[in-house]
Amino acid sequence: MVTYDYYRIFYFVAQYRSFTRAAEALNNNQPNITRCMNNLEQELGCKLFVRSNRGVTLTPEGKRLYTHVAVAYEQLRAGEQELRNDCSLESGSISIGASETALHLILLDRLSAFHSLYPSVHLRVTNDSTPQAISALRRGLLDCAVVTAPAGTTRPLRETRLLSFREILLGGPQFRHLATGTHTLREVGQYPFISLGENTSTYAFYQHLFLKHDLPFHVDIEAATMDQVLPMVQHNLGIGFFSETLAADAIAQGTVYPIAVRESIPERAVCLIEDASHPQSIAIRAFKKLLCADKDAE
């Protein structure tokens, strides 16, 4: 029965036009190479080589076979090299869906560290709301998503909490008077509110918070992404909740003012979402290990 090894030897003999040189290249011996090629000729029922003192040349049948074997062998060799590169992370790609807050709170730092370690891995990052990222993940368009909770994941998606963060209510200079004292949600609800729109995890989070206190959550100015919220607050378009960490510089510069709220605002979380039903590449496993390093150390 013809084996892959026979065709590999055939390829090398045809390349070098010599049994001896092919044996050297394959770290084999010439008698064994000759025996294998004799067996191949017997299996195929035709002569593949013309032997002479100058070496070997391909017969017409050998040339026809070589056109197919060369393509197959070179494709296999390219595949092997790709796998070696992937295993050493000298190639590969990762596609990540990220919400704006998750991007700035954790993902940018981890992407920078990963890129320093594995510069040949291609990174693709999309800016999505949590529902958009999860939808793309379910459709196989992403390797993973790093988003803000609540994510509302169900099987086969798997959720890993990466870090917790706190959001505070902010106002611009025209709302500076609200920065004194403590206010109820009902009281601040009388002012124009800036937030992400429906079908985002942020909207769902604050809608749930307000409903918990029997209050409606009404968005007066809808931002497309979280990075739009802070500039809108700074320009007095309304008040809005924003990450305390990401707002620290603006608070220090006096362009926005924290507004104390009497009701407790629950912490939010940044989560890694994966599709457990899909196998993961070596590159995504390495990225996940780096991304979850702090989590694993807890």
C-alpha cells in the first residue's frame, strides 16, 4: 500500500534527481530510498524514473505524478509551518469585541502587554455595545468579547468576571450646585440625563436601578458610546453616570463635578465572554491567560 512517506521520498528524488542526494536530505540511506521507489513503481504499475550514471530522470508518467505530488507536499509543508508559527505565536490572529468602558479600564493595557510579547499576532478590535459584541460572538465573528455587565449570557457562552468598577453621577459647570449635599434618584431624575440608549447593558443597568426605587429611567440625550458621555457632561448637556476611574482627571481639572446620590449604586463589572462550544486557537488561549492573570491570582 502506498504511504505518504513514499510520495515524500518520490518528491525529494525528483527534486535532487539522485537517490543518494535524496537519502542525505532525508537523513536516510540510499538502499532504503531505492527500495521505497521500487515499491512505489510496483504499486502504481509503471516506471517513474530512468536510472543512469548521471542520476535519475522522470519518465512521462513520473512527470505527471510529480505535478500532483509537488502541490500536495508543498501544501502540507506550508500547513506544518503555519502550525509551527502558531504554536510559537509567530503568527495567528485574534478578533475581540470590546465595549468602550472595558477597553479603557482593562483591555488597552492588556492588549499592549500582549502585543509586546507576541508582535506577529494580528489583533482586530471592534467597538461594540455589550449586546452587539455578544451577537457577533454567537455568530462566530469574534474570538471573544470583553464587555461591561450585565451581559445576559446563556449557554454555550461562558462569562468570566475580570474586574469591578464604580460609576458616579457627574455634572458640568452649570450643574455645579448639585455637587453640594446628597440627592435622591428622584431629585436628580428631574434634570436632563445623558446615557447610552436602549439595547445596551448600561441602559439596562440603570433602568433596573431606577425601577428598583419605583422610578422611571428617562434618557434625554442618547450617546452612541461611553466616550461621548463625559464630553457631553462637560458641555452642560445634562448629567450622567460615568466610571469614577476614567473621570478622575476631569474631576481634578474641575471640568465635571461628582453628584452624591443617597441610594446605593451597585458596582459594575467588566467580563470576558467566550463561546465554550468553539475550540480556541493557541493565540486566543495565550491572550486569555494574560487577560485573566489578576483573576487567577485571587
